[in-house]
Amino acid sequence: MPNINLLLVDDHQVVRTGLRMLLEGQPDMKIVGEADSGLQALEKAKELLPNVIVMDLTLPDISGIEATKLIKAELPDIAVVALTIHEDEQYFFEMLQAGASGYVPKRAAPEDLITSIRAAFAGEIYIYPSLAKALVADFLGRPSHENEKASLDGLTTREQEVLSLLADGLSNDEIGESLNISKHTVARHRENLMRKLELHSRSELVKYAIRKGLIAP
């Protein structure tokens, strides 16, 4: 029985048709509506109350970033996943700040979009791997004078490694295998990491660098 209701937002009918064919083939997904502009997306969101909106960034009236801001302001429980040709960090960070739960380039494999939708529905954040790695690399690789802020959080080298792998979406088991430590040790590092950074879920990891001012869009 489908339990993820989707709204598709793209100004190209052929794109929406392709997305409908792909996503309605998933047993847990249902398309409840489509929109071809940002303002129409807002109206459809209020009318249909989807669980997840798949949002293009380039729209004929307002941008997908502005549409996301408006939707999240009025309907904060609706998750938004960006599906776009834009892979510039500027768009990426602005969309995260607008409240998006996922960012997927249109060149990505269909499985990436499907994974991002399920993650958003579950309250997690999904970012295409190349962009996630860029964000974490930026966070961990700031010059020393800027790293004074990061040093206040007291992260150990191992905790930074765990942070990087968590942001890549790896499970405790996968992180343990990658670092050659037990999953129980990973869990302990994760608990320490969350406590030091005052985070409560993986979905907040990506927002951490922005919230702390370590990354400026």
C-alpha cells in the first residue's frame, strides 16, 4: 500500500511524465499531483498535503528555492527534495537553507532519487555523494584561523572520521568496517559526536556546518 504521497514540480511536461512513470512503479509511492511553477506548487501543496515534493530549481515564476521557503514556512511537515541540473555549491547551500531534505542532480541514477525520497519521508537528509563530500571536506578543511570555531567543539580525529562517513550516509556497521572498529565503538563515537555538537539525528549533520558559521553559502 503506497504511503509516500508525492507532488512533482517541474516546468517540463516530459520530465514530469518520466518521473511519474519511475516513481509510480515503486510500491510505496503515489503521485498525488503535479505543478509547473513555484506558486502553483505552493497552492497544490496546501491543497493536496503531500509527504514529499520533488522540486526543480528553475521555474518560470519564482525559483524552486523561493518556492521551498514559502512551502516550508506554511507547511513545515512537508519534505522537499531538489531535482535539478544545477550542481553549483551556491544553489546547493541555498536550497538546504530553504529547508530542503534532499539534493539530487538530474544526471543521477534513478535509484538516487528514489533513495532521497524515502530518506526525506523518514525525516533524514539525502545529498548526492559528490556534494556531500564537498560539504564535509569544506567543513574539515578550513584554514586554522577559521578552525578555531571547530576546535571549540573538541572533536577528535576519529570523531571527524565518523562524522564524514555518517554524512555520506553509511550505517554503523559500514563505518565500523571502513575504519576497522566494531559497530559498538562506532555507536559510542556517534553518541559523543552528537553530544559535543548538540545534534540529535543524522539529518542535522549536514546543517551543522551552516548553523555554526563554518560554511557560508
